[in-house]
Amino acid sequence: MLLTDRNFNTSFYDPAGGGDPVLYQHLFLTHNIYELSISVIPFLSLSSSNRSFDFSSFFEMYSKVYPNRPKPTQSFLEWFIGFTEGDGSFIVTKRRSLQFVITQSSADVEILYHIMTNLGFGKVIQQSKSNKTHRFIVQDISHIFLISLIFNGNMVIFTRYFRFLTFLSVYNDLALRMKLDLINPILDTLLPTLQDHWLVGFTDAEGCFSLSLLSNSIGYRLRFIISQKWEVNKSVLLHISSIFGVGTVSPHSAPNNWELIVNGVKNTSHILPYFDTHVLYSKKKESYYLWKQLRIQLINGDHLNSEYRLKMVKLAKCINKS
């Protein structure tokens, strides 16, 4: 039916000829997350495949749209997906227009310009002066198409993935009406490895390097933490723990939240090789370097000296500050 509409001027989906563009969604896709849950989830096991990130469709289309522009690198796109799954949003407005948005503190606005420069499209705007936030936003349909090609089949977090499927469903509805290229949804997620850049992007968005020096003893808590909402995403945290070979995953004090914690000087040594070779791009990069510096001081026993310990306390408070 779709092929004959596009090639032989039939009108199964074309309203100009009496067709119904929503019919495609009723047959193959969905309108919202509730229908999506009913129609798609029963056919998915909510487990991830061992596929690698594949951006071939995006690279092919990007070269057609921008033949004289260098393509974004594989490593950037892996990082970008991880960062988006932490801080990005796939928005369907009430008028069924589409927006791709990443919101950041104005103190970290450079990360948004980094994304815009590497993608070669989108714009950075100030969202709120009072809240001191900026947004990277994509909303024209041609670039929404490219964004959708990046994420289709390349997502890790289950809840983000289902929101993207809703977003993609609306894109395909619009594409049918406008006679644009459709995107066949890839109906599974994948798992990151220590060879790709997804985890460093996700850490830029959701990770935390912290050091607490106790005031009533010589004790301390040196930790790397990633938190995630909803139990369905717990398996991703367990996978991250397994590839690092350290860490515990347990409920957070906030409802429906889980966190992966790598605790102590010995255990955190397992995560250093990854973050030393996969670069953080947000303000977390500065936090990581300071955290590493203080970790070395702990190994050297500086925290046992009262004078050095006071200096370490002051520095530890600067971690995760803009």
C-alpha cells in the first residue's frame, strides 16, 4: 500500500485522494506511549542485543544532505547518544510537531556548542535567565530526520528508547503526509562496552565523582556514582558494573531510583583506564581530574595529616561545582 501510494499515485494514506495518513500508524506504529506499551512491549523481551553502534544509515544520508561537510565521527555519535540518554528529550508537542532538546546549565553551555559544531545543525538558545539554563534544539523536519537516524537502533536506556519510538512514530506520520523518507524502527536496544564512548557520554550527563572526608574521624568516602530512574533500567546499571568488574547496584533513597556505586581507592582503580582514554567533555572533566588528584593524595596518606586534610576538604567541595 505504501509503495503504490509513492510510486503509482494511489491514495491509501494520502488525504488528498481520500486516504487516511493515520492508517499507517494504526497498522504499524503508534500514537502515544500507552498504545506503544500495548502494541510493542509484548513483542520485546526487554533485553538488549549484542549489536554494536551502527550509524551507516545516518552517514549515508548526511553525505547526501551535506556533501561538502565532514561527517560527525563515530566516537562523537556514541558519546552524543549516551549524553542524550541522560540529559536529552524527544518532544512531541500538542500540535504534533517534533523537537529534539538538550538542556544544560548556562555554566556548561560550551557542551551544547560542542554538540552543534560536531553535528553541523541545530541551534543553542538561552532558555531561562533566572534559572540560568541554555538549550540545544533541533526542530526542522529535515534535521529531525537525521537525528532520528542517529538514534534508531542505537539506544541503551529502555525508558528513553520507548519515548524515542513514540517520537519516531510521529515523524513517520508527518513524513507520510509530506512525502518524505520513512524510517523503519529497530525494535531493540543494545549494550555499551568499554571500547565505545556511550558510557563517557552518559557519565557527562548522569555520573558523579565524589569524595567526602569525614569530620569526626580520618575516614573518607571516595565514590563514582551513576543514578537512574525506574527499575526497568536497573539492568543497564548492572551491565555497567559487570564490564567494570566492580560496583554495587542498589535502591536510591528517592522512590523508583537506582544507583551504581563504585566505592574506595581499590575499586575505583578499575574505572580509571576507561575515563583516561575516553574523554569527558562537560564540566565533569574538571571534576574527574580533581577527583583523581585527591585520590592520589589518599593513596599517599595526605588525609592523615591535619594540615593537608583541611586543604583536601576544601578541594573535595569543589568537585562537581561549576
